[in-house]
Amino acid sequence: MTEVRSWPSGISAITAFVEDLDAAKRFYGEVFGLPLAFEDDASAVFNFGNTVINLLKTDAAHALIEPATVASRDAGARIQFTIEVDDVDAMCAELATRGVELLNGPMDRPWGIRTASFRDPGGHIWEIAK
């Protein structure tokens, strides 16, 4: 009998729905300094180590998740991605040179970490933390 691997063992991919794929590709390339791992007319994929972020046009997302619906960008934040960095303040300064406007931070959180967050062109929230 074949043993079934228990899960979860990690998240391999996250798909984020975006209205403007070109703007999202530029943002991810410039802000995160990552090359495209894959792209087609409806998507662009960036590799964040053990996880890939797939940016998918909202009009292509409907077929992926139906009968669920794709929420509009104006519906509000429903997810936050966190990236650990060595120095939050230094990374905030670097992000500013890349044209990124912070939503908040850098700040010390009551749970003992220093954070700052920003929004990508699709409205998804990114946090840097140490």
C-alpha cells in the first residue's frame, strides 16, 4: 500500500487576481527585483523561493474559481503576504527608491516584531518584518 503524504507541507503557489497585468508585472519586477518565471497573455509568475506568486488577470480568474466570484479591488484587503527582512527600516528606504508608498510603518508591534506594509497594484497587501 502506498503511503499518502500528509499535508500541508508548504504552499507552492499563490494566485493573486489583478486588473492590470502589465502594471503588476512591472511592480513585481521592480520592487522585488525578480525575473519572470513564466508568462502568457493572462498571467505572470514570479518565484519567491519555495512559493510562486501567479498574477492572473481577473477576467481569466472567473474560470479558475467558479462558481465563486472574483471580488473587485475596491472590496478591501483580504490577504497579507509577509516577507522577513534583515532590517525593516533599511528595506523601507530601499522601497521608497523603487517608488513604493508605505501604508504603515516601520513600527514595533506588541507581539515583538518590527513591520511595515505596502500595497501592490492589484490591491494585495505586503508586509516586511523582522
